[in-house]
Amino acid sequence: MSTTKTTGNTASTTAGQDKLAALHEQISEGVAALVESQGWRAMLDTAAKFHSYRGGKPAPDRRAVAAGHSGGRVPQLAESGPAGA
């Protein structure tokens, strides 16, 4: 014998769905207003000028970084030239 348990929460389910739909509409309108604003356009124009956050330097090999920090030690920075130059 198969029984299906039903709950009498159809009113609360419908209310929850209505609330969710209203929130979705509110968020959609907010996003539309944001992307159509001049501030958004200015931010995109500024961001387009920065092609790389690393300044063109390649990312370090993560294994080398991990090896440098193994055992809790802090790796020494390589000096770029003679001291005092």
C-alpha cells in the first residue's frame, strides 16, 4: 500500500512563490538600472584601461611558492643588484 503525505501548506507555498517572484523582479529592475547608469559606464571605461592587474609580470609557479614556504619559513627575497648601488 502506497501513501503520499500531503501538507496543507499550499497557501504558504503560493505566498512564498509570490514573494520570490517579487524579489526577483526587484533585483532585475535594480540590475537594469545599474548597468544603464553613467557610473557603470565610467567604471567599465576605467577598467578597460587596465589589461592586467599584475603589470605584465607572469604569475609565479604555485609549486615554487609552496616550496619556498614549506616548514613555516619565510623565503628570502632575491636582491636585484649590489647593495648601495
